[in-house]
Amino acid sequence: MSRSYVARTARRLSVVTAVVLAAAVGIAAPASAHVEVEAEGARALAENVTLDFTAESESPSAGITKLEVILPQGIVPADVTYKEGPKGWTFAATQRGYAVSGPAVAAGEGAAYAVTVRQLPDAKSLAFKTLQSYSDGRVDRWIELEEAEGDGHGHGNSAPVLALKAAAPGAVPVSPGPTAEPTTAAPSITAPTAPADEAKPSASDSAAGKKDDGMSPALPVGIAVAVLALGGGGLWWFKRRGAAGA
């Protein structure tokens, strides 16, 4: 057997060994989430807690432009306020949680931001599913939960999870924040207003002295004149009859 054959065989074995070792390390090492969340002294029912999020970049050519979070049960969008983030980024509530977005950060660099939660729910851990968008349209979905896989390991798309300590003694849930409630009261009905020319008496009505019952003062005067005329006519008729009989 030649020395060259032995050398070639040894080199091949070393390459195969290196590949096998690399694969074994890759399989054994659990995948970690590329979006992480931390909170100092986080515990159940704690109030006004600041959550710090860090999103690592997965693209060498495009920058992160948006991080959309689906809130866990027990936290609603109205409970979250924006604290700080990349320059030029803004905060907006969504139906499922909130989103922070703005100009793309430098390609290959991560994005970090912080929000404040009014009160953490009474739970052992909180998962903040996150959609990470890039300037080239790419979207990384960090939404998988380890318990859903059943093997205790993530698979490259794990959602960031915040572990909570037990609630402090005496801690209780705070009352819900004020929200706009739809009105159920029946609409009010305003009585129609009489036109201005009907609401006020005219000058001619005032001059005629019209009473509140609608009868003009000229009517009784006319009746009195008619009675006097009839009385006078009857008296004249009796006198004339008497004269004719004489």
C-alpha cells in the first residue's frame, strides 16, 4: 500500500469526521429565539412594568423596519405605552397588540425598544409572539411556543417568553382602564318649535284687543246694539198700533 493512498484516506476520514461532528453539534444545541424580552423584577400582578425587547437581524442586506407583537392573554393594547426605541420609530396599537416601526436600521444590526405595561397578569410566564419585518419585504415570524412542540426545544422560530415570579403579598388586579362604551340610550326627541310669525301676536292682533279665548271684543258690542235695535223697533210698533186704534 503506497504512502499517497494512506494520506488520501486519512484526509477523507478527517473531512467526514468534521462534518459528522458539526452536524451532531447542530442537532444537540437547542435553537434560541432571535427576539428576546426582559423585565427587571418581573412578577405576576406587578404594575407599571417596563419590558425591554431586543430583535436580532437575520438579514445581511436589509434593515429591520417593523416589529409587531401579539399580546398574551391578560394584557390588552390599551395597557401598553411606548417608552423608547430606534430613532424615528413610532408606536401604534393594533387589534391583537401593538407595532413599533420606522426607518430601517442598518442592515445586519438588531433593533431594541421598550414599552411599559400597566399591570402584568397573574401568570407564570408570558409569550409575546412577534412578526419582524425588513426593508426588502422579508418577514420573520417568531411565534412558536415550546410546549406546542412537546420536546422542550425551540425550532428556530420561538416566541420571546418572559418568566414571572409569584405575585407579591397583597397584590390584586387593578380595575380596567377607561374605555369608550357605546351609548344605549334612546335618542332624545325635541318638540317642534312654532315659527316666529306664529309664536308672537301681530301688531294688528294687539290693536284689536283679541282675548286669549280667541273671541273679539267687537262681538258682544254687536249683540248689544242688535238687542237695543230690536227693543226700539218693538216699542215703535206698539205706539203706532195704539195710535191707529184711537
